[in-house]
Amino acid sequence: MRHKLAGYLAKHITKDFASHKLNEKRYWTSRGVIVPEVMPIDYILSDDPATALKVAFDAARLVGASLERCEMFWRQELGAL
């Protein structure tokens, strides 16, 4: 499905390419689409990847996000990647 979406976008972004000036906008967002407000839930202040990932998971868990599909990357019971 993603390749179909990518093909669709590429077709319309490159459509009439020669008729536009350099750096002229060739696409617009859909009208009427409600864009959600960005809500930071935590700040990651660690350069250590494992610590940064733990902070991100803890923050996601704190706001009730489902980590169901992330389990293949994070072994919660071991506390490690």
C-alpha cells in the first residue's frame, strides 16, 4: 500500500514540474483537515541510546500510549534492548 501512496504523491508533486519556478511550492495541505496540537510529554536529556529509549517508553506509558507493537524491540522484563 505504501508504494501506491508514494507513487501517487510523486506523480502529483512532479506534475507540471517544468511550469513552476525554482523553489516554488508545488503542493498544499488538504483544506478542512484538523491538525492536532503538539503535546510534549517528556524531554530526553541522555546521549545514551538505551537510557533515551527508556525515557521515551516511560513517557509514552505515562500518558497511556499502547506499546503493544514495540515489544519486539524492547524487552520490558529485562529492562534492555
